[in-house]
Amino acid sequence: MRTERGLNSSSLKWLMARKRRRPCLPPLGSYSPLPPTGMRSWNHHYMQEALKSPKCQVMESALEGTGKEGKKESLKKRKMAGSPGEGLLQPVKLSRAELYKEPTNEELSRLRETESLFHSSLLRLQVEELLKEVRLSEKKKERIDAFLREVNQRIMRVPSTPETELTNQAWLPDGVQVPIHQVPYTVKGRFHFLPPAQVTVVGSYLLGTCIRPDINVDVALTIPREILQDKDGLNQRYFRKRALYLAHVAHHLAKDPLFGSVRFSYTNGCHLKPSLLLRPHGKDERLVTVRLHPCPPPDFFRPCRLLPSKSNVRSAWYQGQSPSGDGSPEPPTPHYNTWLLQDTALESHVQLLSAVLGSASGLKDGVALLKVWLRQRELDKGLGGFSGFLVSMVVAFLVSTRKIHTTMSGYQVLRSTLQFLASTDLTVNGISLCFSSDPSLPALADFHQAFPVVFLDSSGRLNLCADITTSTYHQVQHEARLSMALLDSKADDGFQLLLMTPKPMIRAFDHIVHLRPLSRLQAACHRLKLWPELQDLGGDYVSAALGPLTTLLEQGLGSRVQLLAHSRPPVSEWDISQEPPKHRDPGVLTLGLLLRPEGLTSVLELGPEADQPEAADFRQFWGSRSELRRFQDGAIREAVVWEAASMAQKRLIPHQVVTHLLALHADIPDTCVHYTGGLLDALIQGLKETSSTGEEALAAAVRCYDDLSRLLWGLDGLPLTVSAVQGAHPVLRYTEVFPPTPVRPAHSFYEQLRERASLLPRPDKPCPAYVEPMTVVCHLEGSGQWPQDAEAIRRVRAAFQLRLAELLTQQHGLPCRATATHTDVLKDGFVFRIRVAYQREPQILKETRSPAGMISLRDTPASLRLERDTRQLPLLTSALHGLQQQHPAFSGVARLAKRWVRAQLLGGELTDESLDLVAAALFLHPEPFSPPSSPQVGFLRFLFLISTFDWKNNPLIVNLNNELTVEEQVEIRSVFLATRAKLPVMVIVTPQDRKSSVWTQDGPSPQILHQLVILAAEALPVLEKQLMDPRGPGDIRTVFRPPLDMYDVLIRLAPRHIPRHRQAVDSPAASFCRGLLSEPGPSSLMPVLGYDPPQLYLAQLREAFGHLALFFYDQHGGEVIGVLWKPTSFQPQPFKVSNTKGRIVVSQGGEPVMVPNVEAILEDFAILGEGLVQAVEARSERWTV
Amino acid sequence: APEAIPIKFSEKQQSSHYLYVREHKVREGTKSPWPPKRTLFVLNVPPYCTEECLLRLLSPCGPVQSVELQEKPELAESPKEPPSKFFHPKPVPGFQVAYVLFQKPGSVSAALALKGPLLVSTESHPVRSGVLKWIRDYTDSVPDPEALRVEVDAFMETYDRKIAEEEAKAKEEEGVPDEEDWVKVTRRGRRPVLPRTEAASLRVLERERRKRARKELLNFYAWQHRETKMEHIAQLRKKFEEDKQRIELMRAQRKFRPY
């Protein structure tokens, strides 16, 4: 019956799918075939495996059928892993004796330490684990030390060279290039090579604070004094010598077989200062990177020459002109001076740090944690990054100012440092590690003039933050603030969010701007008159332009953004035989915008009054966009007005601002600005609405609903008055993917049922437009008159429905249609479905009478359904409606997310509400991010959440209206663990639904969730890559198209009978007329409601064949239904009355057994969907006996 | 084993489903709404085959008194009121079972001997499926408010009468001792008593517990102090164990690698 592979019941690890490789091998012998290549077939395989076992608990069955040996082996394995139940947390059971035994002193002190130093034992354990992971092991350290000794010997053996002019570089052998751009080339001076006077290890390796994965050991080579001349500090002569020195060393080391690779790189991205990277040969290649930094002998430079106000690059030399002699002062070169100073201070810094960190293990832990923190936020890399060294210095500063004590734990150091970063502003009040009161030292103010961020080292002359831009610093501050808020909230998984969650730019920022090509920035520098800066930075136009450009944009974007960050040019590595990379080589500069939702609503940039002196500045800043306007209060002001009608367009005003300002002030044309912000909007735009993403249409429907509820409240003549009207439909919480538009039916397109004022679909026409009534729950005032019998209550409710229809028609002229359970009302083209609710009805459905006459309440399916529809759904709807008012991007995010899930054909398996709640979680619990302000970033985080959340061991707590306290959440988690086995696979907890997770009760099944996780994990990197591609995203719909090759049968549908055909991901060029008018006509006839042939067809299929197969369909215009056979139901079964459905008796080994009658079923697919079904494609032969 | 009769939707189909039929039997002592001798029990009736269809297909074996399609075989007797089409709409059909009651006992064996294949939809009796069926279903679902009103009124009238009778009877029995001299106490009496519900009794118990808790002295005796402290340590230990388990799990999932 089944294929070979099918017969193995391999262990099902449905949630470990994130790892592409097989999570854990089942016992030997139970699994023979190799994993198929390619993701798609891999999925399929997984899903098939998954489907074989109906529940996740059957993992045990993996052990059956294999030899005893296998069993033992895996048991042992499990014991070793120590996790009972295969990755499933279990409530802890400790015996009384164990719990209440006398504590030892050691235990007591550990408990006390945990309480005082960490805020929970979990955090402590987590921190310890993390440190274990990033720390270098002793074994490796030994290997590295041995390597370093070798390196030292080799360097000392590099031969000397005869003295030559600096510009005569013919002595350099072929195969090595000078690792620096020598512009201008002419420098007077002489150079010859001598082995270094000293080779010293500096940096984090010595301190024991270096962290994996990239272990770097910094080695300083002291250039012998004989090589250097007086005034080497002037006009880059020191840097040229330094580069030549390295080139010679590189040439000799490259020949040595000890090294696997010998390459150049720029120290911290500074292109005047190359360093040489050495990696061991063979299997140790990834073990360590040794970085060689040449440095001058001690006291070689005179510190007073290197103050930030001094100039060490002469314009005459730099610009290649003879001195003009007009007496204009040389521009200061603060950055150039800093780079010189950095080389002189390598050793003193390491001494300072080792003195401070010394033997205090808590401080070292803290520095390691801070480095991980920076790394996850991509803050530490590139030119002007907030490096690990810098953060160590901050810790040293805090120790010296007694903000951190040496007995503190790593966690406390992390916390105090973040607190410090969050609460101080180094752009205004710099700090200094120098406590001497030497009057010859420059004042902090001098540094503030030359640099945006100031943090002086212990010499009082070197600004450690010299290369950091204001934006980068603000980004660090912002991150520190977010992290502090997270730590203060005492969230259970704070550790995970703080230190283990990566924050790549595309997922952290609402909008992304790519500037490309970088060579445009050269022109920008000239336009911005940045010549002194270029001279200072040795011609690095990217760094020179970065600060002024971000300042310009920040000013222009004003209240629309919270934070503007830029990518830092990455530090490249290159082969020693290659030219050093050029400034434009990174190719692209990326800006990240964190929007401020409240600032986005305005289309106006209000300037000063026309007669004020500032008006000229305003005009200059905005150029032609600034115009004089008269305002209602009579004032005449300068103002800029952007064109944006809808919310989607308003969200994209920053795009207009950025392109306008860059073109105006920096000569960067809009062809060089690639804005990634609204690319996904197309997927939630209606057919004719290309300028809006539907928020306006949803708001219109909600307004109509508000009107209706007012009518209901004021209704005259109902026996009981209406006490509350509550929405219960996705439209009324702004999460319907395609918002409804007012219906204007063309009567000729329909059959008309005059006596019931209704339109009917016609067999000879295409399927009419799909109109879904919006459900509204109507509560009546309390009364003792209701009958207390379930059947009678339904009759009375029906009477109310009838009366409601009558009154609405009589008093307000609205066309209505009443049934036993609801009343449909047509108002302004929208159709509402009013359901009258009686508060006590669920309770009456629950009542059961015990034999002793005691009445008790027991949940029944009917009572649960009724409670869900009339109580929980309205509550959820109003809570999410509220959320939308707080976070205008919620609608877009929730709809994109839902759209994607449905496009993957999984929409039928996950309820609408559960997806809305997951989307809400992104806003209510955004940590470590801030709440999304654009659909794009929200959708990316949705994919990230879905693919990484551990659904097995955690409930997703969605704290609507912040009603759950921290204690309650802890309680919820422990109840969750205790009752895990009884709960659905996906558990979503809200304040209104703390235990049962109503919206995921009926699905998804473990298999479907597993599939969803895999799909999300696949889609996320693809989409992120597309969005981060500065050349444009390509086809943005790629991740929305479902994989179809995993299905056994495909049922193709005729577009004629798919009413929502045009909503498809790839919208068809042409579709059918759906019987709608573009102009409102006089219609009092009820349009065709909820008539969607594919859905009716699916309901029939699921009812008839649900026990044999799963059916997948995209309700938004899908043209295909995917069918997956359930392998379990294909196992031959003995003849029983209960399992004859759709089966046939065959003889197997002389025994009559039942198997699915597949040939007949395939024909049934066509019969049941006659007219709708175009073709039934059976794609696999797996069912054949 | 039961007999198998092939059944197809129409001539066009290649392969057929099989109706599994046998005489309806009941175990000793159980009651069944269908008389055993004259009833044919049919399994695996395809979703497009309606009651009328089955009636037509089986009438060659003898006059049929009634056909009833059900989702599952019905074991016990159930009240046979015709369900209201407003309040109990027919569910979407899947594969069903049928009880076919013939007028004569001989027809059952004739039916068992049927060879088939039976055709559900023929030219003379076409059965609608797909789009045509859905349009008809939609048309049928458009309600007639007047009929609904009539049905509701009729039901409520019966209901009210029933309630009135019950009340009258209860009033009559009020305070009258039964043969063992027990008097039934109801809520309607002069001194109403608590209703006999679970919630009410839980409330009483809770009130009692609270009353007792209020009187208790906490941390009064030295041993109480000791115990509170011990309790605290036990809590911490329990938490510690839980956390260790969590860590173990995370380690297994390689959750501690920040890269």
C-alpha cells in the first residue's frame, strides 16, 4: 500500500524545523533513505512523515519496530540530553523530602547571590550558558598562544632593506601592493625596513574578553626609531611608512607555510591605517585571526602637535598647489590627528583595561555580554562603529566613577552600562578618563567643536569616539533605552530578546533607503563644500559626507522620524597582491528610518511667518517646494505641502522628503535613491485602489457600522431595548485583507426574487461578486421574561430577528432579511448581519443536572461556540479596533500577514482571529524592537516570529490593553506547562482567554503548523534579501506564491465561478464581469450574500473526504485546490461499519480489507464541483496498491 | 460480509463506488425504529445520492415505504419529530448510511441480489451537482419570514402551555408531604432557599474558608516563621529545577549561540 519510506514511522520533530538539517537522527536502522535534495521536496517529505502520525505525542512510536538495541541507544541518548518528552517542558516534580530538606550553606549563599545579583535564577543560568558559548576554551587558547609565538619569531626574522626615497617603491617585490591609496603620491622622506623594535599583544585577547565567533588577536609592531624622521606626522608621511612597513612584512610572511591566509584590512575601517591579517594554515584556519598593527615608538610624536585644533595636512601639499600665501589659516585635521594618537596609545589602553578588569570576573563577563549585545544590533562593525573596545572603555569609565563596582555580576555590569548609555548624552557633555588637572591639556569644549561625540582616554588628548557619527551614537542610545525598558519590564524571556535576537537593519527599521552608486557622494561633498573634511579624512568622501547628509535628512524629516541610522561601510579584506579597495567599493550606503506614527499624519511642513528673518532659511532649506500660504488664522507663512491623500501615501512622505533634499542640497538625483518602504503595499491594495492600502475603505465601513449601531440603539418598538451593539467581523477590527466596497448590483445580471426582495445568482452568468455580510452582535437589556429552555430561547430570538427586520425597514427604510439566527441589513451598500444575543443562553446550554438533582455547568460544543461568537469575538474585535487607533500600521501588518498565510493555501487551517492576535503581538510585545510603523517591517517580523517561536513550550501571550500583570503571566505559564498535553499545538493567551486558547482550538494541527514554520523560515531570508538589494527587489510576489509540487492531486478551478478571482496574488489581466455597477443605482433588493462556489465546494469535499485527505486553497482568487492524501487512512483496514466511507473492499492475501476507492474519489472531485472544476490532476501514484 | 452494489453518478464515470447492503438486524432487547425483517441497511452512500434517488434506485425491488439517510448508524431510538428547516438546516452531506424500509419483507432479499451498477443521475431523472446545485441551495436558503413567524408562534404556544401545566402541577404539590412524609422545598416557598447549583454550593464553601482564614494568625509562633522561610526556599528550589530544565532544553536547541 505505502512506499518503502512511508512504512517507517520516524520520529516527528515538528517544531525543530528551523534547522534545515535533520534535527535528531532516529535510532539506527529505522531510516534508510537519504534526505532528498532541494527544499521543496524536503518539505514534502517532512509533511508526509508528519501526516503519518496523527498527534505529536506519537513520537514514541519511533522506537517501535526497531531492534532493542536501538531502543536502548536512544534511551541513553535521551538521558544524556536530560530533556524528558523530547524537547517538551514538563512540570517539575520534586518530592517533599527534596523540597524541604535542610539547605546547606553553599546552597543558601548561591540562592542569596542569585536574588541579589541577577533578578532570577533563570537569567543567571542563561547568562552562564551564553558566556560558556562565547568564551574561548583553554585548549584553544593554548593553540592560539603557540601560534602567536610562531608569528613573533617569523616577524623578527623578516630581513632588512636598504634605504630608499619614499616615492621610490621599486624595491617592493612583485606580488605585493602598498595597502594604502597614495594620493597625492609625492611625499618627501626616506624609508628602509628593520625588524620591529618590539612585538606586543594588545587588545581583548590579553584581557580575556574576546568573544567567539571571530577571535582576533591584535599585535602591535613597534617601528624602530631609525626608520622614522622628524615631522613624520605631517602630510601622511607616517602613514605611508607604516603601509610600506606592512607591505614588506606581508610579502615575507605570505611565503611562509605556517599561514593559511595573509591578507590586508583597514583597522576599524580607517583607510589610512591598514593592518595585516594572519590566519593559521589547515584546520585551524578559522581558529584565530592575528592582526598586525605597526605603531610608532613611545613618545615619538609630540602630543601638543596632535590637538584637535592643529593641522597636520597642509593644503598646499594636499591640493597640489603652491602655497597661496594669502595667510588663510590651515584647516584643523582632528580625525587625522586622532588616527596618529590611536597608534601611540595602543599599549596604554590595554594597560588601563587590564588594571580595571584585572581579576574582576564579573566585569569581564559584563564586557563579553555587552559585546554580544552590540553584535546582535550590528553596532560594532565598520568605520565609526561602537566597537567592543569602546564599550570596554565605557565600563572602565564607570568603574572609575564608582558607578560599577568590581564585585558586580556580569548581568549587573550590562545593566549599569546600558543605563549609563541610555541616560547620558555624549554629544553635549563628553566624558573623560583623564583626571589630571594639567593646564596644558585641551578642554572638553575643544573636542566638542571638532567631533560630534566626545569620550577622552586617560591621556586627555585622544577622543575614543572620534569616528562615531551622531546618528550612530543616537542609535546606540536608542537601543540602550529600549533594552533598559525591556529589563525593567521583567519580561520572562528578557535574556532571549536582549542578547539572542539579532536585529538586522531591514527588520529593525520601518523604511530603508539605499544610496547607490557611492561615487555620487564625491559630487555631494563638493556641493556641500566639505573640502577641509576631505583633507582631514585623506579623501574619504563617504565618511566626509555621512555626517552632513544624515544631519540634513534628520532636519528635513523632523517629527516624522524617531531615529535615522546609517549603515557603516564594512571593513573589507583583500589579498596582498591586490590594490586596496576604493571608497566607493562597498557600493551602497543604506539608511534606516524609524518612523514616528503621530508625525506621519500631517502633509504640511509649517514654516515661519513670511516677514520673519527665519523665512529665508526655510526657503533656502526647502528650495522650490517652499511656498507662501495663508492659513485660517490669518497668518501668512512659508510652508511645504506634500501630495498624499491616503494613509499609505502619507507613510511614504519621507520618500519625497529624502529625494527632494538630496537632489537639492547634495546633487544626488532620484535615480540614485532607492527607497524601500511601500513595496509590499501592492499585495493589500484593492484592484482599483492603487493609491491606498485600504485603511480608508475600512474606516468607511466602520463609520457605516457606527451609524447602524446608533439606529439600533434608537429603535422604537422592540419589546426589550438594545443595550449594546458590538462588531464581530474582521472588517470592524481593520484586519480584512480586502476591505468591502459598497455593493451596487446590476439587476439584469441576476435572477430576482421579488416577493422576498432578493437577488439570486443565475446559472447562465459568471458567479456574481462576493459580498460578505459583516457580523454585528446585538445585546438586549436584561429581562426575566426569557424562557429557560434552549429550544424555546432560539424561537424567541428568531422572533426578535423578525421584529428587528420589520422595524429597521419601517423606521429607517433599510432593506432587511431575517432568518432564525440573524437579520441581514443593507445600508449604504454595506451588508451587516445582526445577531441578537441573550446573555444567559450559553449558561443554559451548559446546564446539566446530576442524578442527585444538583445543577452544574459543563461546557458543551454548542455553548462554547455560542460564547465564542457572542462574547469573546466582540471583545477581541473591540480590543483590536482600539489597537488600530494606537498603531496605525496594525491594519497593514495584520492584513499582509493574513494574505501571506492564505496565499500559502493554509488560510483554511488557521482562524482569522489567531492570525490577528499574532499580528497584535508584534505591536504589544515588540521587544527587542519598537512597534512597527510600516506594514513591510511588521510583516518581516511576523515571519520571524512564526518561524522562531517555540510554540511547543510557550504560550504566545498577547496582553491586550495591558490587562495581565507580570504575576498573572507567570501563573499562566505554569498552568500552561501543567496542562500542555491537553492544549492545542499553538496556544495564544489573551486577558479574556487565559486558559483555553479558543482561536486555535480547531487548528492548526501539528503538521500544518510545522509546514507554516518551514514556509516562514524559507520566505524570510528570501524577502529580506530582495528588500535589501539596492538594485531593486525584483519580483516582490515571489514569497507569496505557494509551492504546489508537494500536493498529490491538484484540482484546477474555472475562473468564471471564482468570485474573488481578481484578488489573486498574480492578478489576472482579465476576468469576468461580476454584475456590479460603477454608479450607485436605486436598489432595494438584497444582493447575493456569501455565495462563493469554491468555498461551498471545499465544504463538500471536506465533509465527504476529510477523513482521507486534506484540502488547501487560497480564498483570495486561488485557481487551484491542493489535495494531500493522509497516509494513515491509506492503510488497509478490516471491514467495519464505521470505516466504509469512500472505501472499497479488496482482497489482500486472501483477506478482505478496505482501502480508499481512489479512482472513484477522483471522479467524485469532478462531479461535486461540476461547472467549477476544470481539471483534476493526479500527480502521484502513491495510493496504488 | 455484506453485499456490494456498484453505484455511479452517471453513465460517464469510469469507476464506481460500492453500496454495502445487508438486512437490518437488532440485538435482543434493543428497540429500533425500523422493523428488522423489512429494512435494508445501506452503507457508503455517496454524497450526491439523495433520499429520493435511493428510493428510485431501490423501488424495482419492491414498493418502498421510507428512506432515511443518516451520518452514522443509529443505535438507540430517537424521537422522530420532523426537524424544523429554519432551526435545524440540513448539514452538508458526506458519505452516509441509509435505512430503507420496504413495504414487503421479500423486497430486502431482492435488493441484496441487485447487480448494478446503479446510476444516480440519468437523463430522465437528472441530479444536480456543482454550480447548479449551489445556486438552487442558495435560492432555497432565502427565507420566508412569514413561514418562520408562523412556526415560531406555534412552538411558543405549545411551550407556554407546557410550562403553565408544569407550574400548576408544582403549585399543587407545594408543601404536600409524600408517602414518607418528606416535603419538597422549592424556591417558590415563603422562605426561598439556595438554588441547588454547583456554583452556589462552591460559593458557600468559599465563604466558609475565608471566614476561617480571617481568624488564623500568621507568623505568630516561631515554627510558623521557620515554615515560611522553608516554604520560600522550597519555592526557590522548585523554580531553580524548572529553570534548569528550561536551560537544558535550550541548550539542546542550541539557543545559546548568539551567532
